Amino acid sequence: MGKLSRNKGAEGEREVVRLATGFAVRAERTAQLQANPNGSEKSDVRFLDYPHLHIEVKRDNTKSVDAMVRQAMKDKHPTEEAVVIWRRDRAAWRVDISPELFFDLLIRAEA
């Protein structure tokens, strides 16, 4: 991965943390945790009150959303739900989640 791509990825992660914080969701980047060779953290961003989510952040103009989801599914722990937060240049952020998680969220919102 080139320096420009790493910088773009890191900036995307910071953007998602700011976005989450704007909705009162406590979030942090995990780059320092991923760099630890003994660590098990694979999420790009962690939502502190939702440890069951594996958050994959992508700012990418070429990778397909399917490829992003495949990577998140491969990297997540079996007890985690994969969430891909992504955007193309000059576009709004999007979120891709499984139908199971989507409907679970709807049910919880009604309760």
C-alpha cells in the first residue's frame, strides 16, 4: 500500500470517528492497536459501546463494495458483526451491513 493510500485511509478513519462523535457515539481509531504484533484488533475504528461490531473503513475509488465486505467478513471475529463504512472521493459516507443486523436494529428501535 502506498503512502498516499495509507494517508487517505487514515484520514477516512478520522472522518468516521468525527462523524460518529457527532452522533454521540464514542469512537476511536485502532491503528496503534493494529500495529501491536501481539494484538488481535483488526477493526479500523472501534465504537466503544458496541464491541460486537467489526468496523471496516474504506475511502476507495476502485475497490468494489463486494470486495470491501469480503475483507470485513474475513477479518471479523466469529462473534462480531461486519460493518463497512465507505465513500468515494467527493461523495457521502455509506454503510453496508448484513440484513440480519439491519432488521435487528429496526426491531431494537421499535422496542
